[in-house]
Amino acid sequence: MKKETVLNVVMYSNIDRPIYDIIFNGTDLGVANKFGGTGTITGVRIPFGIQTLRWNLDGPKGMARNGELVTVKSNFVISPEQIPPGTRYVGLHLYPDDTAEVTFAEFIPERTERGKKIRSSRE
């Protein structure tokens, strides 16, 4: 049985501030601006099982929680059964309540409905 998969990662931040040092299972995905993304990180090894994800909060001087290391609150698991045939991308969707979720796609993943609602409520 395989212990991991290799997918392209697209990260979507639904957080209304910059974040940096986004680390997914030990892989540095970079930084994201307010409601931003990291672009596509190709060939990321993803172990099956519980995933680890963390990031640091940034923002204007004096903003609450600046520099704080956030470890995702929602334990999420990736198993081979979740990944549809033909999948080449995993979308990582970060939320302002320090949770995250994953989506799988053959091509660039779309934002989640939850992410779209958060963005539209803040615009």
C-alpha cells in the first residue's frame, strides 16, 4: 500500500491579512497576501494520514496577533480513497478561524463555497 502521493498544491488564504511561512507537512509553501494565494507549488509529497499545516500572521504594526504562529485547528486526513482518479492538484483552503480544508481536482482547484462567502462578506 502506498504511503504518500505527489500532487501540485494550490493554497487559497481566506484570511484578511498577510500570512507567511506557510508550512504543509514540512514543505514551505511561501507567503500569501490578504485573501491571496501562493500560486502552484509543484510536486509536493503528501503522506497519507493526518496532515500538518501552520502559518504565521502578519499585518500592519500593532495589529493583534502579529507574528503569531497558527497551527491549523481542524485535523484533516488525506487518504487514497479521497483522491479521485485523474487528480493532479490539491487545494489548501485556509480560514480566519484557524481551520483549513482540502479539495482535489484534475486542474487548478476552485475556491470553496465557504471561501467565496468569506471574501464577498469582506469586500
